[in-house]
Amino acid sequence: MANTPSSLGRYVARLLKDDPPRAKSLCVSLLGDALACHGGAIWLGGIIELLEPLGINERLLRTSVFRLVAQGWLQAERHGRRSLYQLSELGRRRTAHASQRIYDGPSAQWDGDWTLVALPRLGNNALSERLELRRELTWEGFAMIAPGLFAHPQADAHTAHEILEKLGIPDKALVLAGRDLAGAGGLPIASLAPQCWNLDALAEQYRHFSDQLGPLDKLLNEPAEPADAFAARMLLLHTWRRIVLHDPQLPVPMLPEQWPGHAARELCGRIYWKLFDASEQYLDAVAGKDNERYTPLSDEVYARFGGPAV
């Protein structure tokens, strides 16, 4: 006789049906949240066993893993008929870079300084470079406040220089630090926030997250089965990650009052830590099986979302 799904399992199944995750994106969530803190290595069969219950079939998972290898996220090793996948140095840098947005959030303080990237006229032949640079800067939360001028109140100059280096155009843009002089009668840059960043759409995404995932908080007042807890943790982080990695991470003083992102982050952290211990049991049993490179949980994990409630 088949086991009756738990309340948590049934709710996760409903969420998966309403909004099924994409295979490659879910693999990245697994790598960044669950595996990087355990050494970053896993057998292909482990990935399949962990993620198939979230509605991704084996064929799609294999294809997604191969693409992550091609894009430099993972390194593959053959061991007879089995394949071991390890986070590459590039993959580690990418997951570490995303972690600040995912687990820490925007700064509560702001000194009023801005990082600016100015694009001089580069000629018609450089149009593709400009478009690619604009895409990368926007991904990092920069906004165009004037033609050819991007600004961010939180990202430091190092981030902008890294983007220019990655694109191979370190000498084709100016990276500046500045502070507006609105006190002398000028327009404060911060006043442009509603025009430069689509905060209304972002706020709606945070509200939807809280409505969609909020019921998990009550369901977790009872202990969860490890397999259900792991599936819920992956779905939670995957859903959260899709929002926060498109959030410009404006400092708190620049955000509207009653910003729904604060409540959504608090909810996400509370659910995350309710799921964590049970989900780690399942992860250890699957990813750690016959895997000498699976390491004990790193201590830095306990800073995520401000740490578990005491």
C-alpha cells in the first residue's frame, strides 16, 4: 500500500503543478544552496535522485548538467560508467557572488555615495559591446539615469570593473564614485528611483511570494519528513532566487515605506530554517553516498538569513 503524502508533500506538489521550475535553473539552485557548502561535488545519479521529485525528468537533468559544464559552472570526471560533477572555480565565484543577494539582502545603512559607469561614444561598430555591457550592468542592479550613464547606490566599483574585464572592454567605460549635490539646488539621484527601477513590479513579486509560500510556515509547526523537507527547501530557494537576483538591492533608506521585500525575506528565512535540519539529513543520505568529496557542512551557512532562530 502506497504511503499517504504528508501535508507538506501535498502542498509542494501543488506549488510544482502551479509553477513548474526550469531544470537548469533548479540545478543552479541546488549547486549554490545545498552543494557548495558541502564541497561542491556530486554524482550525476545524486542530482537526478534529488531533483526528479520536483518534476524534472532524468533526460532534462542530464541536458542541464551538460550545459552547466559547457558554460563553465561544473567540471566533469568519469569514474568507470559513472560521472562525478564538481563546482568549478568559476562556478564557486558565481554562487558566492549570488549569495549576498539571496541570503543577506540590501544594506540597512547608506552613506549617500554612488557608483557610476559612463559610456562614451564608442562608434557604430561598438553597438554590440554597449548592449552587452548594458545587460550586465542591469543584471547587477545598475540603472540608466541618463543616456550612457548608469548608477547604483550599493554596488562598489570593483563589481563594475569586473564586468568590464569579463567583457574584454576595460578601457571603454569610465567607472566613477560620486555623491549628488542636491543640497545646492540640484535633483537628488535617489528621487529617480521609481523611474529607473521598476519597484512596483518587484513589490508585487514579493507579495506573491509571501502569499504563495506563506502556508509552508504553518505546515512546518510539525516535524517534516527529510525527503519532503529537502524538496520544499529547494522549491523555496528556487522561487526566492528568481526574485532577488532581479532585485537591484537598493539600500533600505531608498526603499518605499512598508516595502514588502522585508516581510518576504523574513518569511523566507523562517521557513528555510524550519526545513534545514531535516533537509540536510536527506541531502547527506543522497549526495554523500559513496562520495569522498562530500564534506561536512561549512559554518558560514549559519549566517544565512541572519541565522536560525534561537
